[in-house]
Amino acid sequence: MPTAMLMASEAAAEATQNAFTVSGPLIVASWEMFGMTWNLTESVIVQWIVMLIILVICLVLGTGLKVIPTTRRQALAEWLVTFVNDMVDGSMGEKYKSYKPYIGILIVYVILCNLISLVGLRAPTADVSVTATLAIITFFMTQYNRAKTGKLKGYLKAFIDPLPFMLPSNIIGEISNPVSMALRLFGNMVAGMVIGGLIYFALGNFAVLIPAVASLYFDIFSGVIQAYIFTMLTMSYISNAECE
Amino acid sequence: MTDMEILAHAIVLGSSALGAGAAMIAGIGPGIGEGYCGGKAVEAIGRQPEASGAVTRTMIIGDAIAETTGIYALVVALLLLYANPILGSLQSALGM
């Protein structure tokens, strides 16, 4: 019995080596500072690449603009700006003009972070610390907008609205917004990554055509839709936090 | 590793795999919810085709909200499979 068990565990260990595993982002470098360990992960490096891509896009689209567009790239740039303008005006209203740059960069950034997995890099949004950062920014913008529109009285009153005994559920609701936003983007991206990996693992040497079809849905469609949803939810949370 | 420790690990690993599978039963809920959402959106567009843009936008947001519980279940399942906290507490209890 003991030997059989040991053999079984050895076989299991061998099977684990051949099996499909999912790993977190690689740690490229780490150092000690202020009594904490700071890790430079793959996600950060890929985000730098995404930022470089955005910089190049801005330089290409933003130079040599004319009042009457003559080039195709100016038409594309104007289409992008009009898209963001209409999106913010449509779901937040005219008075949230100052949020347009953030919303615009957020949707472009998240779309590029999702789609960069197409070139073989690990998508930074499949790392919960990246999505949680974006969700926490949204959370603080929500709180800022509530405090700005309602001042201290309105801000505190929003927590006992409509009745004082709703206070605990209001606080939980306020905290669960960023948690659900972060986990939604992370869960969708990591699910796409896991399913893509499983398909490659299952097909082995015959991985032609089928992974491409799956990637069309899980990488391109899901990536763009989730970026859109993340942006729309950011906008609706910020504008819903407004006090009368 | 003694036999008992191997057995304890086997029980924890097997139960975690079962738990991960059971957690994903929660996928039923978002499926039903998003199905209703899409069906009603089609009805609405059928009645008012000119409002299709606004209806689609609202539908996508509704889908995203309905999806939340399914994503929570997925996160629980992934934790059980790849970052098992129960296995860690077992190993610290055994002093490994």
C-alpha cells in the first residue's frame, strides 16, 4: 500500500509536469526599498510597450492638422475624437467635458492592453493588479465627483439615502463597485487566456485554424467589448455619484 | 512525505478540483440573465428600430452587470485550481 501510494504520487508529479498550467505574470526584477519588496513584472513591461504604441499613434495622428482635413489620418483622428466626444456627451452629459481626455485614453489603453495578446505578449489586463488600479482610479473619481457636487453635507447624506438603516448596504455597494469592475475585466481576460491555452494544449501538434476561430472571439471580440464596458461603467458610476 | 501526508494532500487536491467544478455551476445564472437581456433587447429593437443604438448600448451594460456573479465564480474556480489557499493552510498545519 505505501509503495503503491508513493508510485501514484510520483506519477501525479510527472503528470503535473506535462499538464497545462496557468502562471501569473513573470517577475523580471525585484528590489528592496522602504521595507517592501518591489517587483517589476511582465505586466509593467507590456504596459510600457502599450504606452509607446499610444505615443506613436498620437504622434502620427496628431501632427500636421489642417482646418479642412485633406489627409486620411486626420479623418481617422477626427473620427476617434468625435467617437469619444459623443460617448461622453451621450452618457454623462454636457457638463462633464473635463472627463473627456481621461475617458478617451482609458478606452484606447484598455483596448490596446487587451489586444496586445494577439502578438504573443501576456495581456496586462490578465493581471488583477492592473485592472484593480484602473478600478481604484474610477472609485476615487466617483468619490471626488460626489464630494464636489454635494459638498460635505451631500456627500454624507448620500450614504444614508433613502433611509438611515441603509448605511451598511450603501457602504458595501460603494466598495463592491471597484471590486466587480476589476474582477470583470480580469476574469474575462484570464478566461480567454486559459481557454486559448487549453485549446492549444488539447490540439497539440494539430493546432491549426481552430485556435484562430477561438481567438477571434476570446481575444478580439471579448477584448474590445470589455474595454467598452469598463469605460461605460466608469462614466455611469461617475455621473451617478452626482448630488442634486 | 509520510503516507498520511500524501493522503491529506490527495484529499485536498481532489476536493479542490470538485469545488472548482461546482463553483462554475454559477455559470447558469448569468446565462439565463443575459439570455433574457438579449431577448428583451431584440423585442425592443423590433418595436422601435430607430432606437437600436441606445438599446444595444444599454443591453451591453446590462449584460456586463449580469455577468458579475459568473465572473466571481470563475475567480473562485481559478483560485482553487492555480493558487489554492486550502493547500497552503494544510501545508502550514503539517509544518512543511
